[in-house]
Amino acid sequence: MLTFEALYNILRKEKTFQELQKLEQDFYKNAFNYIEEKKNLLSSQKEKDSIFAQAESKKTETQLENIKKVIKELYDKRENKIIQLALLASRSDSKTTIDSLLPEERQLYENTISLLKNQKQSLFDNSQKPEEPKSIKTNQELKLIRFKEEIQKFVDPDLNVHGPFKKSDIANLPIKIAD
């Protein structure tokens, strides 16, 4: 049977050790059953109308809040470790099985690995070398010019596109355009 002390000890071990700690396979089921038991106890205490019942009710409310905090903190700690394990697994392409994963956590682990691998593959598959500027092959002589004002993109008489150019840009243009 799960108790607050047992939950706290599990959390303490999870915080102390770098490795993911081994838990019973039905840990989360037991933890949520424990919360339900406390909620039922709280409900029955609130139905009683005495000074002692009010004090017990307040105590049970505090216990319930603490239990939830410990379970959440435990989950967060394990989740962080699982994501780190998934990151390592996605980088190494190794198929390691982790015995300390609970069934609910295994899905997180496998989905995270898949997501990381897909993202990496997508990034590297879709990355292309930047296009090199196309040079205009022409038999014309070129003249190096500096622009004194901004010039929008334009088409020369040979249907070659030039520009746009900003003020102070320098470009090689056919002499018949440059003059």
C-alpha cells in the first residue's frame, strides 16, 4: 500500500540518483488510487459535524495537497530524465531498452526519440546550399559603377534582369546601360 512516506522516499531517491529509478509497473495507478482514497476520506470527514472532524478535515486537505505536490514533482523529475535519455538515444541511433520506464513513460520516451529524429532528418534533408548568384554571360564589355541613389530592379534591352541596387552599391553592368 502506498503512503505519503513511501511517496516521499521515492521522490528522494529520484532526486538523489542520476539514473531513472525502478518503480512498480502500476505506480501511477496506485498513486491516483491513493489520492482518491484521501479525497473520499476528506468527503466523509466534511460530512461529520464536530470540532474534531473539522480539524481532521483540515489535516486531510493538507495531506492531499502534499501528496499531489510530491507526485507532480516526482513526475517532473522523471520526465526530465526520460527526455534526456531520449535525446541521447536519438543522437546515438542505439536501440537501448530502459527497464525502469513505466508503461505511461515508455510512450513519452519513444515519441520524444521519434520527434527528435524526424526533426533532425527534416532539417538536414531540406537544407540546401544557398543559391549562387547567376552571372550574366554576355559578349558585351562591362563597366564598374557605383550607384548614387536607389534603383529598382530593371530589365535591359537583352532581357537580362539587374538590381535592385541601393545607394552606394557597386555593380558591373554592360557599358550601354552604365552610360
